[in-house]
Amino acid sequence: MRVTITASQLRLGMYICAIDTSWWEHPFWRSSFLLRRQADLDKIVASDFQRIEIDTERGLSPTPDARPAESAPDDSFVAEMTPPPGEPVDEPIAAPPRPRPPVRRREDAATRAAETVQKSKLAVRRMFGEARLGQAVKPADVAPLVDEIAASVARDPGAIISVCRLKNKDEYTYLHSVAVCALMINLGRHLRLDEREIRDIGMAGLLHDIGKMAMPNGLLDKPGKLDDTETRIIRTHPEEGIRLLGGDGDDLLPIARDVCLHHHERVDGTGYPFGLTADQLSVHARMGAVCDVYDAVTSNRSYKPAWSPSDALSKMMTWEGHFDPNVLSAFVGSIGIYPIGTLVQMADSQLGIVIAANADEPTLPCIRRFYAVPDSRFLSLRDAVAKPAPHGDAILRPEDGDRWFGRDWPMIAARVLANEPVTGQLFGGAIPLIGVRAA
């Protein structure tokens, strides 16, 4: 039976089901666990939570006289609840440090998105680390994190997608999962799926690549091409993911299992691990395939530089038999004709980066200008919605950042997307290709 108590009634040996607080304030990664350690008890008491839900069938019941938190527990009961050697221990996992939100909430969507992404990265790193150690992931523990990402997408989908693009190769595995989660949620909303289904596909996006935690160290970020043996190993990660997610457990969401297992399948049957064809793949698996590839090819990896968002979509649309054309078309619509992060030249000869889509006019996104071509100089950052031609704020054409700025382009793009000023001094003086397109 579940009973609600206060922190002062809590004692070791109780099984905590839920703490009435937001994910921001929750002191542990797991949402439910047997309270074994005094340090964990002290942490909960110090947080002064008003309501804590416990399960009296899985742990101690509250006593009528409500012993203080620091009272000694029933040691015999705690010993009885301790699993035998070799069995997994359901310990609470301390969450990454989370600063309490200020009294006055910040309404800057980009700032809030950055906070969500940073928090999500740390949480996913911890969750995947547990998986690497053989501990099965419980999707119920992941739900609050998915809700945080979904809330950020609802506030401004462009903001969180922009921040997720600013990942380096060392954090790729973790932020890739966060990015695919956000892209899946955004696509689900574009397709007008119901909120329950959107939450489920967000969880699927977050967990889709967890099987990579079972891959040998060094294989995921090998600089060169994988040989045949390495390719066969890496292609086992979808099935390894199902194992880490708990196999056929009743608490595992079917959509998460489906996307984890099938996000590398192709509609023409040339994908892996089973070579399934279009009629054998769910719409969720097809959505996962598109979102996974898009984020992968627009990210810097140890073995290849990132493609621009517009180049990525252009190339993906030419890969016949890879994606479901209808899902890919919907995906393009969900992130805009000019995806977040696209470098464009404006009609007045200034360069800018797309920072947000325009739902009313997809061809007229919000642009952050940062560079004047005629003067070969960086500008103070200025945001404006693009205008139709022949206005000076009209988009002339997409551009290739590498051709303009060479190897400095990733750093320049990252600073502009982060709304940080850019100057030539940051790059050791003048940038070779400024103002002149490379041949």
C-alpha cells in the first residue's frame, strides 16, 4: 500500500515511491528506491520536502508516533531487504548538481534550453554509465528527463535543437541521445500526435542508442573506417540495447524497444539488424531513423566534420530507399526549410545564421546576422525575421561556412548560435577567407 508521509517521518528501511517535487529539485536520479543509507536520508530531510510517497509492502511502514529521521532503523528489516551477493542493488543514484531556479524565472528560451541540455547530458551520462555496468535501465526513471526536454521543445523547438548542435566529439554519445529525443518530440508535434504518444517517442529517442554502451572502448570514435569485423560488432548495438533496456519486461515501453531495435533499418530492406522492409517497420521506427541520421551527419565526429543542416537535408532526400519519403518530408517541415544553424547570405551582403523557424512563413526564418561581406568584418549580433525579396533582409542563398571561414567556421558558428560576440582577435587576427568565397 502506498502512503504519503513527511520528511520527518522518514526512516531507513522505507521504500520511496515518489518525492513531491520537480525534476529540477529531485536529489536522486532514480525516482523510487529502498532507503538504505543515512547520507541519503539526511539529504532528503535537509531538502525539506513536504510530501513523500512510500510503499509499505516493499519497506517499513510509518509508526503512529513517527520517530525522528535520525532514529535508528530496524536493522533486521534492512538486512532482510538486502539482496544476496551478486544480485543488483536498487540504490538511489545521486543526480547531477542542480542549482535551484531563481525566484524570478528567466524567460530567455535559449538560456533555459542550454540549462536543460547541460542537465540532460549529465543525467544521460550517468544513466548510460549504469548501463555499461550491466544495470538495466527502467524507462519510468527516464520519464522526468523526457518531460523536461519536451517542455523545452514546447517553449522554443529551435532553441534546444540549436544548443544540441554545439556538441564536441567527446560528448557526442550523450548529447546525440538528447538531440534525437528533442527532434522526435518536435516531429511528433508537427504530425499532431497525442501528447502521450509524443512522450513515448521522446523516451524512445533518448534511449535509442543505449546499446552502444555494450560496444568495445574506442570502437565508436575510431578515426578511420571500420573493418569488416568492427562493422559486424557495431551493428549488434540495437540488439544489445534491447538487452540493456530489460528485454521483454512489462515496464518497458513498446515504442522505446521498437525504435531501439529498428532505427537502423531502411525501407528498402538494406538496413540492419534484420533487413526489414517498409511494410514491416512502424512509423515510430521510421521517425527514429530520420532523426538519428540527421543529428549524426550534422555533428562533428572523430572521423568526419559536420554537414550543414541544409546540406544534410539535401543529401538525405537523395538517398533512395533509405527513409520513408513521407516521414522525411514531415521532418523537413518540422525543422523548417532553412534548418536551425544554416549559414545564409542576405540581399544586403551580410552573412547570418538561422536561429529559429517561422511557423507562419517557413521560407522566412529568424536570422542572426554577424558578418558584413563588403567590409570584411564581424558585426554586432542582430536578430531579425527574414523578409521577402527584394528587401535587404531577404535571404539571397544558403552558404557553405567552411568555404567562407575555413577551419574556424565551427567555432564561429558555435559562438553565433550561443549569442556570443565574434571578433577577428578570437582567431589570431584576420581570417583568411573573409569576404571572398573560396574557389
